[in-house]
Amino acid sequence: MATSPDIVLLAPDRHTRVPLRAQLIEDGLDVIATETWPAMRAHLRPGAKPRLAIVDLHGLENPDEVLDGLRVMMKPEKVLLIGALGSVASRDLEGTGFRVLPRPVSIDEVVAGARSAIGSRATERKPLP
């Protein structure tokens, strides 16, 4: 049985997704990065939940659907949203219980937010031969 990753990252824009995933991995976290909600949802199934879900709301086709799904599948404190002004016009993100980092935000700030959400323990990594 495969273990769950520390983090599942949803970021539609590859220019956000790729460097953020790389930095989280560099920090010793096991990360699966996706660009669509259906791909992320597949990693949030019961018995295989990550310790944290990070979602960049910028560029999502249907952010309300994603937020509704996350509300059902994850505890709010285990979700870190990267918000953009106007990206979710119909919701007040502050009232959702999710952790929210407003844009503009640096990769280091997202990594710090992730560490805060999951604690300091990272997945143990095997040393290089």
C-alpha cells in the first residue's frame, strides 16, 4: 500500500506549480503537484489523505467547486489557499476556516505556511548513494 504524500498541490499555472513543488521537495516534503481539480481530488480519497492541500486559486476554472469539494474532503486547517483579489468573488475566504495567503506571495511564504500547517516534521528522505 502506497503512503500518502505530505502535500497535494493544485496550481493551474505551471510557472507557479513547478518552482513551488521544487522548493517544497527541497525542504524535505513529499509533494504531488496537479493542475486540475479532478487530478487533485483523486489524491484526497479516504485512507490516502495528504497532511495538507495547497490550492492556488489563480486561474482555476471553477474555484467554487474546488472550495466546496475541499470543505467535504479535508479539515479546513489542513487546506492552504493562495488567493488572488477577485478570484473567488462569491466567497469570503476569511470565513471558510481555510488558511489563506493573499497574493502577492513569495514561494518562501507558501513554504512557511505549509510548514506551519503540518508542523516541522517532514517525510524522511533516503540519502543519495
